[in-house]
Amino acid sequence: MQMIESGDAYSAETLMPLFEQLEPVNLDFMLGTWHGGKFDGGVEPDPLNWYGKRFNSINDVEPILYPGPDGELQNYEKLGRAQIREMVFAGQVSAALIYDQQPIIDYFRKVNDNVVIGLGDIKGKPLDFFFHLTRDK
């Protein structure tokens, strides 16, 4: 939690061993709306003002939420929607988000009952995009 709360940048080399030690999560655990953040220290541009992800059901996920002009959260439809399934990563079965129209899988591990760390696996790119999600109250 300290790494998340600090807002500092952390490398994939630092985050991967921690991620692999975290507890897996099941599909139902992920249902609901989650507010997201990145481990980039705030230096990466965020033209959408990314809010997080909304897991409506295992077959209907809005993976890129952002505040619309009226302030309501909406999905960035250019990247489409997604579904969640249990998948193996680093020897553990855990919830994973699979984009419908993009070559992206996000793997999740539990920090506590309201916080997960995600690892974005983007086909053809290094396995180094970590982010965190906090469950909306």
C-alpha cells in the first residue's frame, strides 16, 4: 500500500516480484467500479484523464473509464469492451481481463479487500505496465 499511496514511479523490475507474491482473486471479487492509478510517478501523459475500470459482469467490462463532459463515467469505446476469466500467470490462477478487440490481457492480484494491482500484457510489447485499482465505495 505504501508504494501506491506514495504516487512515486516504480520499475517493472521492482514491481514484478511483488506482484508474483500477491494473492490471486476470483472473478466475483472484481465486480463493481474501480478507480485506477499508474506506477509512473505522474510523468506519463493522460489525455483521457483515466478514471479506472467497471466490471458489470464477467462478460461485460468497461476497461477504460474516463469522466465525460457531464462528469459521468463513460467507457472509451475506441478500445472496446472486455470480459474477465480465470487465467494462469506466474503459476497462479487469478482473474484476468481480456479485451474484446485489442491484444491486451490485464492480470490481477490482491493487495487487500479493496485494492488490486494489475499487470497489462500487451501483445508485442514488454511485460512492464503495472497499475493499481481501488474499489469504489
